Amino acid sequence: MSDKKNTSVSKDKDIEENKTIAALSYVWILFLIPMLTKRRSKFCQFHAKQGLILFIIEVIAGLIFWVPYIGQLLMLVIAIVAIMGIIKALNGEWWKIPYIYDWSKKINL
């Protein structure tokens, strides 16, 4: 029982200490900051990996942005997801973005 409590306390401490940096994961290429500087923080790595996938999608969306409606709609959806990710990280939540989370699990750094 004590081990469970210590694990919970260390997770809470990790979240409280790193939630601001984890929020950077959803701001374009700034996902590199938590990914490279907070390697021991599971919370930062969780959000940074999702931020990496979102960044890749943003780059691809930027290439098709000129396509009427489709590109603009895709960029709007990405912006909304990024804002939600920032809010969730700042609130200390482990938000699994649909589809993006599945791809981020495959990243081993």
C-alpha cells in the first residue's frame, strides 16, 4: 500500500513541476523543449510525443493549406486540438488525443 502511495505522490509531483513545460508541447516546434529537457518526466514525455505527431500533421497540413476549404479546415482543427492540449497540460491532465495518442505510443526516445 505504501508503494502505491509513493508512486502516486511522485506522479503528482512530476505533474505539478512540469505542467507548464508540458504545455509547450502543443506550440508548433516547441515540443522539442520538453522532449529534450525533461527526459525523466513521464508527464512531459507523454505530451511531447503527442506534440511531435501534431507537429508532423501541421507540416503536412501546411503543404495542403492552399487547397480551398480542406486546408483551412484542417488547420482550424489542428489549432483547436493544440489549444485543448495546452489547457489539458496546464490542468495536469493526461489527455489522450484520439488517433494522435495511438501514433505517439510508437515513439521510443
